[in-house]
Amino acid sequence: MSKLSAPGHPEIAVVGDMMSLDRLPGVVAEVVMGMRHGRTGDMRWLRVTAVPDARDERGRPQRAYAMLVDITEQRQAEAARRRAS
């Protein structure tokens, strides 16, 4: 997995591949992204799954539902285990 910046959003870090909605073939799962908290500046890590909901006449996604799961504590625990090893 490579760490990328989201274009135009330096406060967002993406681990994995970003996909634009028009290239979305089906379900996008297990994309991890980090975002800075607006007030504290702390990095929060989210696992993102997106599912297309509506397509145009050519089959291109026009709308998608996105599910976000905060995995910050999990990533912090994993980092602590690595440091302890």
C-alpha cells in the first residue's frame, strides 16, 4: 500500500487507491484514509467502503453510499505493538 495525498486536500492522507465516482466499477472496500480533526489537528483514520446506488444510461455510477468506520484507536494500538517489539 502506498500513502497518497488527496488532490486539493493536503489535510487528507489516503492509504490505497483513490477512485473517482465515474470509474467506480462496483463496491470499493478497505480504503483507509486519514483526516486531520478540525479543532485539535489530531489525525483520525477512517476505513471507507463505497457502494454505487444509481447509474446513468451508460452504466456509469451517478451516486454512491459511503460507510466510514473510525479505526484510529486500532491503528494506534498496532503502532504501540510495533514499537514494543
